[in-house]
Amino acid sequence: MQKKLVLDSNQLDITLDRLCQQLIEAHSHFSDSVILGMQPRGIFLAELIHAKLEKLVKKKIPLGYLDTTFHRDDFRRREIPAKASETRIDFVIEGKNVILIDDVLFTGRTVRAALDAMIAFGRPSKVELLVLVDRKYTRDLPIAADYVGRYVDTLESQRVLVELEAQGYRQNKIWLVNKDK
Amino acid sequence: MSKLSQRHLLGIKNLTRQDLELIFETADNFKDVINRPIKKVPSLRDVTIANVFFENSTRTRLSFELAEKRLSADVVNFSTSTSSVKKGETLLDTVNNILAMKVDMVVMRHASVGAPHFLAKHIKANIINAGDGTHEHPTQALLDSFSIREKLGAVEGKKIAIIGDILHSRVALSNIFALKKLGAEVMACGPPTLLPKYIASLGVIVEWDVKKALAWCDVANVLRIQLERQQIKYFPSLREYSLYYGINKKILDDLKKEIVLMHPGPINRGVELTSDAADSHHSIILDQVENGVAIRMAVLYLLAGANSPK
């Protein structure tokens, strides 16, 4: 298995700081903004950004987890049903500006499912998407991210591996991995 | 990612503990879904399910139908009283005709033991047993264990007494299988005539005195006397049964401990449970009904997902 480092711990920190500044620029006081981390892997990134943002704007920002499993369009098209994770949204998203956060944007199908899943909780006034890694030219659907940590050129056979300390890894690192044939 | 070891849900007997736990974890998520403002998810939108009920049912049938609709499946309902079964059509013919209309899953209740197992050998669709005679009622046992897990935090190590007409109860048998697999201690309690002869060989404790059973257990699952299945007299009168085996508020209060009271329904109030006991704070009977929908959604989801149309 060949691995190539995309972002190391320091670079990741700088990137996250920049993403937070961009969010503050767009949302200023976060009075009507909420953050939704996408299960299962987007929630760790969402927690990191949420903690940084709260420190920067010095106020509480609602943070929730959104699971898309039951809204996926590949159900019955894969061998094993996807396992669901917890959805936890204990605030109202009706009329709010929602910032969806995931680690990697690939085909866009998970984001489509997330939009679908989110509507069950109300009608947000605006939805934005933040991703740490945007894999270029791989979209199956007309979906684009509003905030991007790093654009990466990838092959279909490659995979982006996000290792965060919160997930139990020793250091924050983002890798590009060649899948074994 | 994981899947069930079986294509059909015929009984608890052939499920593994991992299967049970996977169903519970999935049901946790569905319980969350059915408590949202929009209680529906699109997972099964390309699946058609037939509910085939050869025997009467209120709760199970409603619960399955709601579970199917909350998963966005297409649902057809069938009951014998209004069908051609009355004209002499066989079970296999009836079901094959339903399947010819492109049905993917069959939920079936039948008065004969083994009817769903027979079908599973002959047809391609996934089959879910919603009760076969006095044999098994797997989704009821799943929702019972799920309710215990929710109320007490775990099933393992807990003491559960199943009280009443064990002989005619499919709920009892499925519950014993499920509880034993999950590591609980199980006791069967009832008049000797209503306890199957070899019940102890399933690894359950046998007790004839309901007060001793209640003093022993953490959870009492009380069953109905199934008069419709009793061809001969097993006890002198219902009044006498309720005098010796009926549970009332006073018996519960005298225990001086917290006990969880369950009943699969329908309750015959005043026979196995008095109203003040059934409606007391011990009772989780209505939670069981709510959990029934979540459990059935989980079972349908896991079975349908493993059966890709390709």
C-alpha cells in the first residue's frame, strides 16, 4: 500500500484556522448559524472546527451530528447494508444557516443524502458545505463545497485517508492512499 | 458494516447473539427516527412488502405496517377472512400468486407451526415470521429484549420471569431463546398444566408459585391465557386462575423492590393482570409497543439491505 502525505499536523492546523476565519467572514456573529457534522467521520472535524470557532467568536455555537445512512441511494445496491450512526440535533434548524461539515468530498452522494436527511428536521434558510479535502473531477452529482481545506487530484483507484487525534490516531495527518489491487 | 447471518427471520432459534445486537443497534437509530417531526426515511422505497395474516392480529400487523411505511416501502395487506383461502386455495399457491405481482418480502402469521419455514424453502422473497402457531414470534421477543435493554441498561445477567400460559405461547419460546442468547437468567412460571413437559431442557428455571417468581425476578413478562388454542381444560376456571396467578398492585407493592412489568398484549384485564397493576409505574407495556415499530424497521432494513436486486 503506497501512501502520500497530503497534510501534516502543522499544515492541518493552519488550514483549519483559515477555514474558521472564512466562516467568521461569512457568518460574522454566528447568531443564526449552526454546525452539523456528518456521521461517521465528519463529526471529528466538525468538533475541531467548532472548538476553534467558539474560542474565536467567544460564544456558544450549536453543534449537531447528522447521519445519512437511511437516506443513501445505494441501499440494496451493495452487499451489506450500511450501518447507521447516531443523529443528534437538539436544536431547531428551521430558518437557520446550516454549515455541513465532512472530511472528504468525493462523489457528492453522501452530501445529497445529508441534504435529504436534514430536511426532516426543518427548512434551513441557507445550507453551506465545508470539507477538509475536495477530490477534484470525481463528482457524480452537481454538488460543490463552499469552504475547502485542500483540493486534491486523485485517481478513482485512490483513497483519501483522514487520521485525526480525536479518532484515536497519534497525530493529525491526511494521506492519499493507493488501493491494493 | 455488518449483516444478519440469515436471509429470513423465521425464529430466534437460528439467530446469533451478534445478530440480536446488530438488530438492537439499528433499532436505536430507528427509534430516534420515529420520534422526529418527520418520521419517515426513504430506505426501502424500491421494496414491496406483503403482510399475509392467516390469523387475527392488531398490534403486530399495525406495527409491521407502520414500520414498512416509515421506511417508504410499498405495502399490500392480506387477511384470510376476505381472501380466496376460504375457497380452498393452498398456502403455497396463495403466496406464489402474491409474489407473481413482484413482492420482495413477505410478513406472515399463520396458525400452523412451521408455515414460514415451509415457505422459505419454496419461494425467493425474504420471509419474516409474525407468529406461527404455538412455535415462535421472533419480532415480539426482539422488542421485549430491546425494551429490557432500554429500561435496565442491559439484558445480560438480568433475571426474567415469564409468567402464564407458557404451553400455548409462541412469545414465551422466542423470548426464552432470545434472553438465553443474550445471557439472562430465565424462569418459566405457571400452573403445571400450562408448562410444557420438557421446558427445563431449554435451560430455564421452572416455578409454580407466582409470588416466588416475582420475588426472584427483575422483570416479569406476563402472558395471556390463550383460550382460543386450548382444546381441553387446563385449569378449573378463569376466576381460579386469576386468584392464584393474577398479578395485582398489592402483590407488586408487597415486593418492596423495583420490578419491570411487561405484557405482549392483548391484556385480559382482571385475569393475568389487574388494571391497577397494568397501569402502574412498573409497567412498560406501552414502551414495548413503541419499540415494536423500531425493532420491525430494523429487521426489515437489515433483511432488505442484504438482498441486492442485482
